[in-house]
Amino acid sequence: MTRATTKTVGLVFDDRYLAHDTGLSMIEDSVPWPFPTPVPHPSSPELVGRAKHLMDLGGVTDLMTRIEPYEADNAALLRFHTQDYLSRLAVLDRTGGETGSGAPMGIGGLRIARLSAGGVMAATDAVMTGAARHVYALVRPPGHHAMPHEGMGFCVLNNVAIAARHAQANHGVRRIAIVDWDVHHGNGTQTAFYADPDVLFISLHQDSLYPFGYGNVDQVGDGAGEGRTVNIPLPSGSGNATYRAAFERVVVPVIDEFAPDLIFVSAGQDASVFDPLARMTLTTSAYRAMAGIMLDLAEQSCDGRLVVAQEGGYAPQYAPFCSASIAETLTGRGSGVMPLFEPYGDYDSSIPSNERVGLDAEQALQAVREAQASYWTSLR
Ligand SMILES: [Zn+2]
């Protein structure tokens, strides 16, 4: 099959994304004294900013076509969010504050959130019009936890849900597949399409991490959408080998069978081995592999139309390398090209879960196949 060639890959980025202000973080701030020294909020600008900087330094940006983001208007946002929530965001835009449950924004934050959602919409426009074959939307704030009526888990607007509905409303797309490999469950996106037979939502995540009550294997969709939600909860400690197996045994056969017209990836790089908010062990080679598989799936099923949207990733010294590795893979440049090397050494083989699928992971993957077998002939 044809891999992407130079300049057929788009990049959405805007320096204004770095102005989204999440403030400082005080762990154990419920204890009156002594206060520990605050640290930057986990979802600080340096994650996305450093990813872009690495892409610049590594020459990856030069291989990509710049796609200009725009501010998503209310009509676009209302395809997923409620009017009441938009009204509250308009007030918070002037004051800053908490948009819901663990999703703070600063003064002016609504415009940046609109630019983030509109960035994924612009990426969608590009792949649908042929301006680019695949696009990495390196946006901020992230989106996949945002619910219709509130922000949640660092997410203000649900960028991918909004962009998927935009593709259906304005580009005549019907069948969409969304793969969410952020280590947390994409509860907002699942909610958006839970009863929709035309949108396949697949989430790989650390079992029972966040948010509570979402992402179990028995959450398979509802009504006409039954069988169109595929949850892959993986045990903590899962590594490259388990993710590879999850793709080979579930993600690839299901997407092949579904045959989408457009594919999104909710790409959070917080299943990395250095991430402070999760306990998985992925390295850059896993992110290259997953991006490569998604490219192949897009080429096979939908003429390459692939939009990769940034979600989480909280290891400032490592998540940017994972994101840049994904972008580099999209451009078709081979893995391991300087300077985007594995920054902390080739230690994959020193982590057992990166070399082989453990018994707990085998059981988890088997549970997914059993929960989904009645909906997918390829899983029987
Ligand atoms: Zn996450």
C-alpha cells in the first residue's frame, strides 16, 4: 500500500493554544498546612509546546503543510454541547474558572477552546477536500472527557465529537471510526455516539483509572448504536506488546469490518512509561507502531483520510517525544531518524510488558473479544 509522501500531511498548530491557562497544581491542597510548593498543572502548555518545538527541531514540521485553525462557532459546538453550557462558558471567558469537573480555564479561555475544536474541524476539512491526506491536529485544550453540559478532566470542548459531527453535517460523511488511545477513557466521545450506528468508537485505556464508571467491556452502545462502542480496558502495567496485541486482535479487524469513510484518532500520549497520571509502559516505538497501523487502516478503508487529534500526555520530558514520533510517522519518514530518537535509550526489552503479553492482559483482551463477538464476525 501507499504510505504518505512529503507534504501530503497537514499540521494544525497555533501559538495561541499555549495561552490556555490551567494554573498551578497543589497536590494535597486539602491539607491546611504546610502547603507543598505548587507545580505547573499537569495539562500545562509545555506538553504541546515542547512537542511542536521538537517537531520543528527534527525537521518534521517542514515536511507538513500548515493547516490554519479557526474558531468553532456556536452552531458547530451545539452539535454536541448544550446551550446552557455555552452560556456558562461565555461568562467564564471573562472571569476564568472551573468549567465543570477538573477542567479549569483562564480569562479568554473560550476563544482558545473554540480554536482547539476548530483546529480539529479544519483538519477534517483538509482531509475531506484533499488539501491533505492525513492531519495531525496538535491542539490544546484537549477534548475527549468533555460532556455535553460541562467540561471535565482538563477538557473544555469535545474537539473530536464536534469535528465528527461537522464532517457528517458539512462533508457528507456517514461512517466514522474514532480510536481513542489516551490512557483515560474517552467518556465524552462515547456519550456523543453511544446510540449512533454510524460512528464506531474504540477506546484503549487503563482499566478503572478515570473517569469512574466508564469504559467497561460491557459498555457496547445502546439502541441502534449497540455494538458500535468497543471498550478495551487494559490492566495497569500494560506495555508495547499488549497494545500491539490489542490492535491486531481487536482494533484492526473491527475497523476493517466497519469500513469507515473517515478515521479520527484521539491521541493522548499518557500511556507512556514516564507519565505521572497513569501506570502504563509505552515507549516511542509503540506510538510509531500505532500511528503506522492507523495509517494503513485509513489507506485501506477510506483513501487515507485520517485526523489525529491531540488529547492528554503529562510527562514533560517524554510525552512530547511520543507526539513528535507520531507526527514523524504520519509524514512517512522512517522510524529512528535523527534527531527524533528514543531519548532515554532503547530499553524496551528491559520492561517485561513491552516484550510479551501478560496473563492479565490476555484475559482482558479475551474479555473484549467475547463482549463484542456477537457484533463482529471477525472476532468470532
Ligand atoms: Zn488522558
